[in-house]
Amino acid sequence: MAESALLKRFQLIEFPQPPILKTKYPIFLCHGFGAIGAMVKPSPLHDPCMLMREHGIVAFAPNVVPYASIETRAKNWVRLIRQVCDEHGFEKINVVAHSMGGLDMRHALCHLGISDRVASLTTVATPHHGTYLADLVLKTPEILTERLSEVVDWFGNNVYPKEKSNAIGSVEQLTQGYINDCFNKETPDNENVPIFSYSASVGKGTNYPLNPIFKFQNSQIFEHEGENDSFVSVESAKWGTYLGCVNLSHLNQINVQVWKEAKPIYFNFWTGVLKDLHKNGF
């Protein structure tokens, strides 16, 4: 009986490889503010990109300047999208953007003439209505903010020397006031490119754990905006066609600090993004 149970563990699955998923267009991933993910992997969205490739999807996850204005980052995304399309002969691509990357791409689609190459835009935990976290950072005593900005800009200039970093300038553009009063009014959606969005929530108000390091900011955002992923609230992340909420922290979404119990949520979320694109004809 013990031998039978042991052999059962080695029973062969006829098709053990990851199932092939399909999208009409290749995937181009745009990362958000910062370079935490890039410190431990080739790019912040490298792991979701490799997961997509494992499932037969042609996907790319390049890097742009991690700390810069929406306008600067958007110009870089446009350059890279055209480069990828030209080099590989793609008519169009699906853009999947995390966090600030979604704002970059909304700017690019509205102001930089890239809609001819973009079939769809999917945003993940993008602060479409700003984030209280940015306001919280800017409330820090000026001397501390300036010192922190100098360190972050120094780091950004070294990891991505092609473009000058501007950490405080980019944080100012993520405030609720700037996004709602300026960015959203000046950046109407391109009617030719559908936008889909996902939000995320963990910590306070949910039954999903959060790294204690981020509990303070999670709580602060909760008090002002409700459930959030420790960076962006559920309500702020809603834009275009809203496709739902995933219970992963902001960093978990890019496969950083993922709890063992959250691994299936991570895998199911990213494969779900592909399935939703396919279901919607993209």
C-alpha cells in the first residue's frame, strides 16, 4: 500500500507544461514609479513578463527612468513601443501598465500620437485619481524631503543614466490634487484605444496580510480613501472598464515580497489578465 501511494506521486501528467494562452496582440509591460523591483531582477515587471512567455505569449518588459515626470516617462515608453513594433514587425501591441505606468500611457495615448500602435491599455493599481501616499510624503519636513530626494535622484541617475531623475517632481504629480484637477482634465481618453483596469487591496479593511513595514501607509490611505494595496486605493485604480480587485500588495503584484500563501493569487492574477484580454478580443 505504501508502495502504491509512492508510485501515485510519480504518475505522469500527459501535458505537464503550462497551458498555452492566447492574445491577439503581443504584450508590452510598463512599470511604475521607482526601482525596487529592478534592484533584484532585470526590470520591475520582468517576472510577470516571463510568466506570460511561459504560457506562449510574446511579451516585453523594458525599463525607463524610474523617477521622473509623467511626460518624461511617457516619451520613453513611446520610443520603446515603436522600437519593439518596428524590430519585430508588430502592427499593434497590448499595453499592460502597473501603477504610475498607467498614467504615463494615458498621457502618451492622448498627447504623443502612439495610439496607432496600441490596441488596448490595461492598468493595474494605477492611481487614476492620485494617492494620499504622495500627499503624505510631501508633508514630511522639507529638510528631510530634500535629503531623501537627493539620495533617490542620485540612485536613479546611476541605475538609468540616459535620463535625469526627478523624484520629488514625480511624487508631486501623483497627489490627488494634481491628478484630479490637472492631469485628468488635460488628458482625455483616446476613443480608439479601450482602457481596462484592476485595483488591489490588502491590510486594513481586508482579511489579507501585509508586510508590517507598510502598515502605517496602508492605514493612512485607508483613513482617507478606503481599502488599498498600501500605495493606491481601490477607488483610485478604477478607470475605463473596471475588471475587478486582486488581493495583493503593490509590491506583491510585481512578485516582490510575495507570501507563500499569496503565490497562487499572483499567478492567477497575471494569467487572468491574459484571459481577459483574449475574452475582450485583444
